[in-house]
Amino acid sequence: MEKPVTIMITSPERDLILRYGYPFEDIERQLEEGGGADLMRITDSPFWWERVIVNLHISEQENAADRELAGALRNLIERIAEQLGMM
């Protein structure tokens, strides 16, 4: 089993993941439990974080016309990927 990875998520990033990352159960639960916190620690296996990245990428492509949103999604994708050691 892969070692879990903890990623610090800001409140705006939380909102992006919940709306556009279609997080799976454990990540979603942690994000929702974090509520209005400015910064929260979210821990799950790299496998599930990679699924969030894929979903964010799909949402980025679907919202390419909204440059601000697409840029925010790209920045979040890159930050998560960096934390996973993918970049």
C-alpha cells in the first residue's frame, strides 16, 4: 500500500476541489470537515490524489473559455502534482 500524502489546502483550493475535482470519499470528507478554515491538512494515498488531478484537468479543459478559472485549476493541479513528486 502506498504511503499517504498530506497536502495543505487553502479555503479557495478546497472550493475548487469540491466543485471541479470530484473528490473521492475520504478527501471529500476531510475537505468538508475543514469547513471555513483558511488552511487545512488533507491526507490520502497518492492514488486518490492522482484521481483528483485527473478530474481537475478534465474540468480545466471543459472551462478553458474562462481563463481565470482554468488558470486557477492549472495552478492547483501543478501544486498537488508537485507535492506528490510528479513534477
